[in-house]
Amino acid sequence: MARRLLLSAAVAFAALALACSDRPPSNADAGTAGPRTASLQWSNCGGRAECATLQVPLDWDKPSGETIDIAVIRYPARKPDQRIGVLMANPGGPGGSAIDFLRAWQSILAPDIRDRFDLVAFDPRGVGESTPILCHDRLQELVAVDPDPDTEAEWQEAERISKAFADDCAAAAGRLLPHVGTKDVARDMDALREALGEEQLTYVGYSYGTTLGAVYADLFPQRVRAFVLDGGTDQSLDYETVAVTQMVGFERALQAYLDDCAARRCMLARDGNPRAAIDRVLAAAEQTPIPAPGADRPAGPGEVQLGIISALYSTATWNQLTQALVRALAGDGTGLVQLTDQYLLRNPDGSYPNLIEANYAVNSVDSACPKDPLAYRAMADRFAKIAPTFGRSAATSGLVCAYWAAPPDPLGVPRAAGSAPILVIATTNDPATPYEWGKALSEQLENAVLLTYRGNGHTIYAQGNACVDEVVNAYLLNLALPAAGTTCGDGPPPPGQAAAPQASPPTEASTPSPAARLATPTPGPGEPPAGGDGAGGGEPATWGYWVAGLLLLAMAIAFVGIGIAQSRRARPPGP
């Protein structure tokens, strides 16, 4: 999930993101210590990375029938004699490429994690290099749909484009669409475990990756060694509740941005109320798309709202949002179009990956959305009363699902009965997966502990907070769980709680090594992220923030703008 927050980071990531399939076969697996991997033929695919293809059934109810290809990447443990096993990871979405994600993520993990685990990821079916669903020719048209239609003509246009997008996907990938739900992805994950010769898995999932992890643990509880679910989703919620609670999360994030802007007297606040400035931009785009001379299209209502939502995933992009809004007030919407395209992971050549259609495909199977397009009009009015800025777009973005061809196979509430302990992380002001979702997931799983991070932004592990990283790493390496009620960070308290100073000294995590004191502030810009070992040339201090954005975009990818707000996932309205 490369958000490309920084130009230099984007260049670095482009150099890293080599397609595994373009590499010639080699004997990269020879001489590597670890379990048997006879069913996977590994080939070098850049640096220490090894890639392979796993064949799995298209339909797991017909295991001897047609197969599809699942692309896999691996970074072998750097100290094979100390190897613990396989650590799998998924960055979220659904729709984010786990392969591209791992290429960047592995570089900023703690040295002990890189030394003692084979780091493995696979693109879920329908995503990236794994039999991808490709039907996004109308993507820009879909993004440009007015997220807040207030006339019959605007509603009809939203319905027309949504239906056309869904019809394109049915024509391009009809046989695959019913088989891309998270239950099938979890079965693929277990087939990969078996192919790797592992009895159990260690796993880190972000955002939608927590859904995949929870579903896997529910289906295969005895295969869980240690699972970290960062930015948890709540599978108990119905369609409308998911959409509304997520939009409330983005409203909170917007308010945090506005408060910060006002306190610092940022450029948007120097001439008055920053909220009023945003309202002026939204109103201007509603009247006439704002010209964007530095982009290939103007900033209409869809690009303006998606650009704002995109920047709310991380505090690292707040300054970029301010600059984009100031330019828009001056009549130049280039910055907002650029934020939209960053969110959509647009390539330098102007093309787009298949993240959006994959997101719709997975969400439309995983949850049951209303099939009557008129239902979304009433929903928009209800949502607007609860989330005034983003509520209506939560309804319009779901219209694609109304026309989706594949039948739903809704997920149930995961219990993972009999699994090893699972660590759930929830951030108090997470816009895409609200704190309440992660807390609920920790209570739904029969053997889970909640780690609370008091802060802003979407997810937190391996993104610069030493306290969170030390707790998680102790669990991954030594199965040492933090005590119940453990909290890191000094930012906003959980929703509904007063922002009061902590009354007692922070608790230490239960780990054999010296634990980090909790409530450790996140390092500021220029401070190195925890866990970096400088291998491979020594990344700059901004690397951790880029990876935070990299996580966000892949997770975000399918979240906002045109994404389905209906599923039990990490996604706001919009893509």
C-alpha cells in the first residue's frame, strides 16, 4: 500500500516494487534453513526477496475443480539458526497488495523480527498479482460522482455510473466474483501455511487485515501462534451501523485536524475559522469543478471530499491537506486531485492498480447491502444528521454494491474458540476503523487482549511509537502479552472518556526483557522510528512516516471516496 506521501519515498518504493513474475527462476531456496517448501518453487525477485505461485481451488467447495494462482513473497529469516517460524502480514483494504506492502514493511521492522522470522505475504485472490479482477476503466468517472447529490439528476447520475462500474466487473470477472470473500482468502492462507510446512502461523494484520486474521483464527484456531490485529473491525454490525460509525470516525479526525490547525494558526486559519474555509472549498466545487492546472482533471465535489478524507488517515499528511485547501481557495484544485490520486495509488504513467474493484468485490461478498438503489437516498438523509460532512457520501458510495452481480456470503462474529491469545490494537482517534470497533473485536474473540493507543491516525504498529512496538515485538517473539488495560501514547482518550492526566504510573508490559514505559509519546518528525536497524543503507528519519502512509494507502485504498462503507471493513465512503 504505497501512499507516496513523499516524492523521495515514492521513488524508493518504485524501485523496490519489482514484479515477482518478471524474475527468472533460481535456486534461491537452496541452503535456507527452515521447514520444507516442496510445493512452492521459489525464485529471486529482487534483493533478498523470493517469490512463488501457489495454486488453490477457485471454489473451495470443489477442491478438485478449477484452480487460480496466488502470488507469494518471502524474506527468509536473517538468522536461520534462531528462526521461530513464519510471520505473515496483510496491510488491509480489502484490495491492497500485500506483496508490495511487505517489500517496504520488512525494512522497518525491528531487527529481532527480521532475524527470527521468515516474513511472508500473499496477494489475496482477485488482488494485485493473484488472478486480479480488472474492471476500473470508469474509475475516474466513479470518483467524480457528487458524493452529496441533492437533485434527482445527480442521484440518477450516481446510479448510472455505479451500475456501469458493477456491470463492467461482472463482464470481466463474473466467474471469480462469488469466490473472493474473506472466508475463501482465509482458506488460501491456510493452504499457504501447509505449503510452507508450518504447524502454526504468526500474523500481523492492519485494518481489513484484522478481518482476515479474525476469520482465519475462527476457522483454524489451532493454527494460531501469535496474531496481532491492528485497527480492528467489528463483524457484529449491520450495514448502516458500519457506515455511520466509520463516518463518525472521519468526523472526529477532521475535527482533530481543524483543532490542530487553529492552535498552530496554520495557513488555513490565518484569515478566520478553518472549518469555514473547508466549507467554502466544498461549496465552490459543488457549484463548478475547481480548475487544476497541475492535474489531468479539475477538482469536482468527489475529488475534493476524497482528497480531504485521504489526508485524514495520518497526521503526516495534515500539512499537505492544508496546502491543498489553501490552493483550492485561490482557485487551484491541483493539490486535492493529487491527494485523491495518492489515495487511489495512481501510477506514474497515469494508470491505476485494481484496488478499488477488488475492494468492492470482497466487500460485496462479505456483507449484505441493500439492493434497492432508492434505499440509499433515505440512508443519505439519515447519515447526514449524524455525520454532517461525510455522512451522505457513505450512502452514495454503497450504490455499486446495489448492482453487484455476486451473491453475498456474510461473515459472522469471530470467536476463535480454543486459539492461542490474540493481541488487538485500537487507536483512540482512528478515522477508518474507529476505536469502538477494535474494542469490540477484542471482546468478541474468546482469548484476546486489547492494547489501546491514545493518538490520531489509522493503525500504529511499526510506525514510530516505541511503546507500541516494544509491546508487540515482545508478544511476537516471546508470546508475552501486555496486562489488561495497557495503554500507549498521550493523545486523545478513548471516545466518551474525559481527557484527564493518567492518575497512576503506566503499567509495564509482561515481557522477559525490560519493557518500555507506557504512554510514550510518538516520536516527532526527525526522530527515528523504533526498531530500525539501518540495514540496507540506513533509511532517513522520514522512512517510518512514509511506511505509516504506505500502510494507510493500502488499507485506505478501498476505504474512502468510492469504497463500500457497507462491509465490516476499514473503509469510509468513496473508494
